[in-house]
Amino acid sequence: MSGIAGMVNPFEDISMNSVNISAVSELIRNRGSHGAGHFFCSNAVLLRRVNKSCQDKSIAELELEGKTYVLVLDGAIYNAKELKSQLNILGNSVNTSDSELLIYAYIKWKEGMLNKINGIFAFALWIKEDKKLILARDHVGAKPLFFAFSGEILLFCSRIQGITNNPLFKTTMDIEGLSELICLSPRFSPSNAIFKGVHRLMPGYYFTYSPEGSKKVRYWIMDKNGHDDDIDKTLSTVRDLITDSVLKQMDPDIPQCGFLSGGLYSSLITAIAVKKMKKYSSDTYNTWSVDFETGNRYIRQWPIEDSDAPWIRWVCRKSGTRHHYIILSSKDLADSLLEATEARGFPGMADFDSSLLLLSREIQKDFNIVFAGDCSDEIFGCGLKASDCFSQNKRRLPWSSNLAEKISVFKNEITSLISPYEYIEKCYEEALTEYLKFSINAERLTREYEAQWFSLYWNLPCILERLDTMSMACGLEARVPFCDVRLIEYFWNIPYELKRYNNRDRGLLREA
């Protein structure tokens, strides 16, 4: 993968400010230590760094139909072959990089191209003659993208540090940022980036900036049109979509492996990947897991098995993988907490982050890509339990039940300043408003669908940002087959009771 950054001003020459891009380039070096490319013109500076797994090694710059198009991409387009075929039929010769492919796609379909892409991506497209910038982010938020204004200059970057450490930007925190940090951390609002004036581009959105002004537009809109497939058709479709997603994301030219916990999701990915790999290589598929010296000795009510090891061994025997364990001590976790926080740019999930960081570092010594089963609960409708998390009498976020405990450590002057309960209610209302933009033919959210919406809208980007920032801090690319947009859209319309086939969580997936 890679890291991208840049600055544009469609109104004035910013050549004198372009020197700041060198410092930004160093800040995203961890996202791409194997090469960098730059584009400079009077109104824009664009930067891209790439790592070993990235086959698209340069900035795409094309002159077509009297205009100059420049694109920097972080991500991968999994249906590139299909898009190239469509564009060739339409008269365009597209046989090179994903970045060039996106330029051709934009020329043909404009922003409508975004709903034709299957992949994980964040990109910036500059149209020189129009002095227009387009920022876009994938449907689920697998790739991060931050932006902020400094006067008329728009700054953007894959890492928040590329903005907050830019000399052009004055970094401050206001009441809303403080409320976000105290009330929601380690989760975050989909668009809030804590620091005043800094925004996450929300998943499923694009943002444009030109002499005509700026606007943010949701391009991913779900049609809640019911589910007519019978159980057999539903099972076969789910099975086919999952299999195709894994196969599309495998690359025989790049060393790749997978996380394996012995659970349902990672085991499914492993089984599919092993079968595919045997067709093009004599190498053994490698899997990885992490365990801890202290185990759950200090957590009496821990609701998870003492060890994943028996299940991991069972999957490895059945699939024929070569498994690697990394054992971490409490000291290992504590010593890497600061590094994990710096990788995020703000407080995160403590030892959950540092353990993933250390595991990713070990994997990256031999592999460039790792497959992860992350976010599967959010996709398959069991990330949040409606019965446990939502109340018809309380308008609050489902994970804010411990808010009183969180704010109890702060002085009354702080809590009265941020009004924590009002802030939580505001976030809740914003999430429901966003649902009406997302789901056409939207009906009143039932408790079951409210849980699923909050899982998709809120939990999913939080989990994906953790996975991306910790793995990319080590130069490792994580791929998430269960976040395939086709699978999400199909599952969204399946009735809740069918998702719990045989009255079990993940029942439909288990049966498939």
C-alpha cells in the first residue's frame, strides 16, 4: 500500500509553500518506505509514498482531452480487470496501473465511478486546468484520509500528523474535540478528528474543492429493497461472495499470509486461501497468531476461552498451513504503547493496539500482505446486540453505558464544560440522520436494524483504522475480504431472523 498527501489552492499560487511537503513526506514514510513521487504546479502539490506490496509505483499523470489529470492512490482496486475490460470496450486503452485506471474511469463516469469500484482506497485527483481537487474514500473506511483548511489552502494526508505537524496549520483543540476524546475514546465519530478544523473524510463520501467552492457528497447509498431469495439461494450467494472476495484479493506475485485465531472468520479465509494457493504455488500458506505470557490470569470474568491454540492447531491440521505464534509479555505490550499511540496520532486501544503492532512487525519480516477477518461481526449483523445495547427509552450510543465512570475521573469544571450526556445524544442524532442519507426507502429503524446500522456506520471504521494504522506502521498491508461491498449490500437486506439462522449468531454464515 502507500501513503498520500498534498495541498491545493485553486485561487492563488502556492509554490512558495511547497517546501513544506518534504516534512510531510517523512511523516508518512512508514506507509511507504520503498519510493516516493511528487507532482508540483502553481496551485497544487501532490505526494505519494509506496511500500513493497504496491505494484503501482508512481503518481499517475495523464493528458487527455485537453486536460491534465494527476492521481495519487492509497489502496487496491480488486475489480481492476473488469473495469479495464469495460473501459477498453469504450475505446480507452487501459493496461497499466490502478491509478491510471481511476483517471480513465473518472473521465468516463465522473464521480459515478466510485460505485463501480470494488476495493479499499483513498485517493486524490487533481484536474489542473479546472483547478479542481477530488478526494474520495472507500465504502467502509479501510483506508484513512484526513483533510483541513488553512485559509484557502486545503491540506490532506493519510496520517493526521501530516496536517497537525504542517507549519501552515495551527493545531488546537476545541470543546467538541475534548468532548470526543473524553466521551468516545477509543472510538471516534466517523468525521471528527479531535483537533479543531481537522476532518476525517467519511467512508462512502467524496469531497471536491475548486474555484466554485467545496462540497462533501455521499456516493454510497444503500437501497433497502427487501430480500426475495430463498434459503438455498441465500446460502449459495453468501458462499460465492465470500469465496470470490478472498480470491480477488490474493496476489500470486506478492508474499502473503493470514491471521488465524481458530475462530469462524479467520478459519474461513484460511481454507479458501490455502485451496487457491495450491493452484499456483508449491509454497505452504502461512498463518499467524499472538498469545500472551500472562494469559487471562488477572481477568476473572474474561468471556473468552483461555487459549485459541487448540482451535488453531485443528484448523492448521485440516488446511495444511505453517503456523507461527508470537508470545508477548506484559513488558512487551507496555514498552510499545507509546509507539502505537504515535502510529495513530491520538489515544487508541492501548495494549490491543500494541499487540497488533508487534505482531505486524514480526510478520512484515517475511510477508507484504496479511489477510484479516476483522469487522466480520459488524458485517454479519452480530457486532452489537439490540437487546443488550439499545433501549427505546434512551437516546444514546450503545457503548456509552460506562460514560459516568469515564467522566468521574475529571473535575466538575471539565465535565460541565463538555456537557458529556448532551454530546453523546448529539452524536446519536447525527448517526440517525446519516442513516436517512445512506438507506433510500429508509423505514423507521427497528431495534435490530439500529444495532446493525451503528455497527456498520460507527464500529466498522474504528476497527479498520486500528488495523490499518498498526499494520502500516510496520509496512505491512492488511486485506479484509469480509468488507467486500457486494457482501455488505447483500447481507444488509437479509432479514435479521434469517441472519440468525437456526437461532444462532452467525447462523447463516455457519450454514453457508
